[in-house]
Amino acid sequence: DMEKRIIFIANQKGFDPAIALSVAKQESGFKHCVDGTLNCGTSNYREVNCNSYGSCGIMQINRGPKAHLKLFVKGGAQKYGCSSEETAYDLDCNIKSGIEILTLYYNQYGKDKTKYESKVESNCAIHENRNKYKSYTDPWDRTLKAYNGFGCAGGADLDYVGKVRVYIEKYNSLTL
């Protein structure tokens, strides 16, 4: 099943399965394909679960030109452990890419509070939300906010970090 697949890939990559599961649960409800199947093809974007913001797959990776567009082109995700034929439309490649993006953001923003706060300042104009995002002290909270996006206007999930944290606690209480 989907959860076992995520745990397997997270363990392969040396990544905390509880975090990977929690992000996938919050992002897509474990739904990769529109029809509910596990694999809908490597480039058939019409069959992959995508939202109105251009985020696709179980890990809801954004395919916008300012985000991760190259991951949706054959060969573009090889540095994340995908084959030259896979794209982020492929289930396993989507999971691998999501985990690698989380790792990148942990190193970029989780570990560097100054860099994180600068990104929040430049992307979130609403004072109350900006202060909330800047109050995150845990590196993983900053990482999760980066993964979800730094914006705080209409359409932004202002409670994203808290929602993912609830799932992390749930999955940490299980034996993965």
C-alpha cells in the first residue's frame, strides 16, 4: 500500500519515515493518481492528482517555473534518485523528489534561521502571519513551512505546520 511504499523509500534515503508520511498525508491524503491507483504513468499528467496551484502527486510537488518544473521532465529528477525515464509524475520519483526537497529545505532554511526569516519577510506581507512563521523555533517547523511555501495571502494554508505536526506525532507513536 501507499504508506508502506513511502516508508520503504524514506528508509532507503535515510529519511525519517514519519515526516515523509505526514507530509504526504497532509499534501494529498495519500492520493497520487486521480483514479486512486498507485501508478498512473511517468508523464501522463492528466491522470496524476494535481491541484489548482500546479502541485502534483502524492507529495504535491509544484511544477511551476519558479518551483520544481525540471522534475516533471524526463531526466530532470535523476539527482534525486529517479531514473532517466522517470518524472515527478511517477509515484516513486514523486516520493523521492519530495523527500529530497524536504532535505534541501532543512539544510537551507531549517538550519539557517536568518535565511528562513529573510524568505518569510520577502514573501509574507501580512504582519500577523509573518510573525507566526518567524516564531517557529524547531528546524523542522521551518522546513515544513518552506515546503508548503512562504506566502501567507489567500489560498495559503496558515496552519500547515501544525497539521503536519499532528500526523508526525501519530506516526511516531507507531512502529515504522
